[in-house]
Amino acid sequence: MIHPSPAPYVVRRITSGEWRELRALRLEALKDSPTAFSVTYAATEAFPDQVWQAMAAEAATSDSTALFVAVAVAVDETRPTDPTDSTDSTDPAGAWLGMAGAAPMVDIPDHAHVYSVYVTPAHRGRRGPADALMRAAIGFAEAHIDVAHLTLGVHESNVRAQTFYARLGFEPTGLRVPYPLDPAEQLVILGYPAFRPAAH
């Protein structure tokens, strides 16, 4: 499904053949925002092509796991630009601007999570795709993942992300877990009460 937007991008589910694009964006994300992920850039860069192909195929075709991407579309050159808007930039059609996914949590029964949330620096802001990506991931979880709870983890130092998730309706669960790459640091676990509210 394509999620239309008034901005010069569309949000859609990844396709199986887009493993190279997935690799490029994931590595960019790990360089730009390493604490947003639980793996290192070096380990991820070393994945063989077959791993990326399998990841893309699962995210594209699984009944319960999906990754959505924001993809630039051709810009109408007659459209007036806003010089105060950092997202009002020109990208080649087809460029990937961000991603967000949803999947069950295999080690925690009756829970799903939003994962791999990332937007390229030039597209963070009020006209960027972050909201649309999150809503696509949440919508997929609501429609396709048969669990009662939707959560996500955010690094304790990432106040900007915590504020963004709060604006979308996520709330602290009171749970914190060690950050896998440095157990001295913590991930704050947020829940989404609007996800099947009768279960909360």
C-alpha cells in the first residue's frame, strides 16, 4: 500500500528486490544515529548479500513483519519553496528518505514493536516523513500482528526522539532495559496505549 503525502515523497512497503537500498539506508542510519540501533556499523557492514536479501524479502512479504520507506518523488519545479523549511530540498526521484518497521517480539509474548525508525537529516522537521512512516508501521501492526501491546525502545539520551514519540501517543511503560551495546546505558521502553486499548 502507498501512503500519499503532500510532501515530495511517498511512504510504502519495501519490495523484495530492494536489499541494496535497504543496506545503504541502514548503514547511513548506523553512522548518523548509532545509539538508535542495537548493532554496530562494523558488524552490519560485514553482513553478506544473502543476509540483506533475506531481510528485504521478510520485510516485504511476511504476514507479520513489514518495513516501510519514504521514497522521494519528482518535485514540481513550479511549487514555491519555503526557505525556513529544512525538508524543502530537492532529492532525486527514488531516493530513500527514511524508514520504520513493525514486527512481533519473539522473546516477549503478546507484544510487537516498532523498529528501525530513521529519517535522513535533511528530512527531519515538520514536513518530513517521520509521522507518516510511524503511522504506516503502527497501522500495519494493528491490522496484521495479533498481539495486545505495541512498544518501542529509545535510548535514554535521545530526548528529541522521546518527545516525537510522545507526540504520536507513546507513553513510558516504566520499564528500562540495558542498552545492548553498552549495558551501563539504558533503553526507555515506550508503549502505545491506543493500540487495542481494551487490552491495557
